[in-house]
Amino acid sequence: MNAAADASAQRVASGASSAEQSAAAPCIRVVGLHKRFGDQEVLKGISFDVHRGTVLSMIGASGSGKSTLLRCINRLETPSAGDILIEGESVCLRNGKPRSMADVNRIRRDLGMVFQQFNLWPHLTVLQNIMEAPRSVRGLSRAEARAVAQECLDRVHLGDKADAYPARLSGGQQQRVAIARALAMRPKVMLFDEATSSLDPELTEEVLAVMRDLAREGTTMIVVTHEMAFAREVSDHVMFLHNGLVDEQGPPADLFSAPRSERLRQFLTRAKA
């Protein structure tokens, strides 16, 4: 029996409730994930778990596969092989057959995605941008969606910008609106794809401050980032990707203070330069 199975058996033997066992199960499980674009294999067999209430940061050089991996989790890209499970449910297969898009869309409602670009509707106010998905996807009434949108704006410290249009906001403010829009869907996991890469240092700090707040609140997060200080401070677990594989992973104190991989040592040296 492997260690995970042994731990599960011990919880059952000790009389742990089903709720306790569920809480211990991974929120996201990635198993043997491959992704190929034509002849190019971008992901070469990646496996990991993310548990509820934890923050996983993925670091690595551009082209290492980080963003592709995140897009596979959200099924914006279809994996070539392997599987992804959200709360134990596969987003790739059902009864051994590929999931329908209706199934995929239902499952990924529980995943909030924040991209490098803000992708806000320019003709809608900030509040209307946030209300749109809860109304059209979750079926909330206008009043319910408005209340949720205002609450999420308050969480990202933009409660006074509800009636503003995106063009009147700074880049950092627009990205915080994008975070509020994702939060409004009440996701089980927040996915961040280099959310600060297009921002200058001052605006970057605005967005990172909101992400730190979410981490302190216990939001489950997977973060692709080039912000090493942020990854070290906020993460429960860090994965260093190189050439489509997990080259090294572990607690941030271990990876940043005593990296075992020569590739990781070189990457961190360049990141400090």
C-alpha cells in the first residue's frame, strides 16, 4: 500500500467522518499530463495535487510550459494525454470517453481565471462587467448579481469604482476588476496566469496586495508568476518547471534557500539580476 492509501486507511480506521476525509482529498489533481502542439511536446507528463486552502506557485523560464499547464487545467487547451480532476471529477473523461463541452463548461465554472490581459468589456461599467457572468452563467437575479459584484469590488479595494468605465482605470485597477469578476463566480480555485506581467512595479504591487489578501483568507490558488518574492512569501508549495517537466518542487523555504537542481539555481540567480 502506498503512503496516500495508507493515510486514507488510517483515517477510516480512526473513525474520521466523510467530511474530514473529503477535506483531506486534493481539490485539484493532475495526473500524467501531456500536451503536444503538432510535433512540439510542451508538457511531458506532469503530476501534482493542490489541496483546499493552499497556494501553489509555478515558476520557470518563459516557454517552460507554465501557462499551457494552467490553460489545460481550465480546459482552454485540451490535454494530449493524462487527466485533471476537480474535486474528484475528471475534466477530460467521462466513462472513458472525452467530456462534452457542456460538461467542461459546467465543471470549469468552479475555476476562476485571471489572465495577463484584463479582457474587460469597454462599453460596460466596472459593476456591469462583474455582474455579467453571475447572471448569465449562475442564473442570479440582477439584484443578487449586483450585491455579489459590489462585495467582490470591496474585496479588491475598488468599491468606489463601481460606476466607472474600464478606460478610466489604471492597469492595476483593471486587473483588480478582473480578479473581482473571477471571484464573483464563487470559484473553488483561483488560477492566475502571470497576472502582473503587463504592469509597472507600482501597479504590480497593487495586484499582489490583493492576491496576498486572498491567500490569507484561505483561497485555493494556482499562480504562474515571475514575482519570486511573492512566490516565496505567499506559497505553500512551489513548482519549478523546465522544458515541460517539474524539475524541482517543495516548500518555498527549501526551493529558494537550498535549491537542489542546477537549473533552478541558475534560474534564481538570473531572477535576482
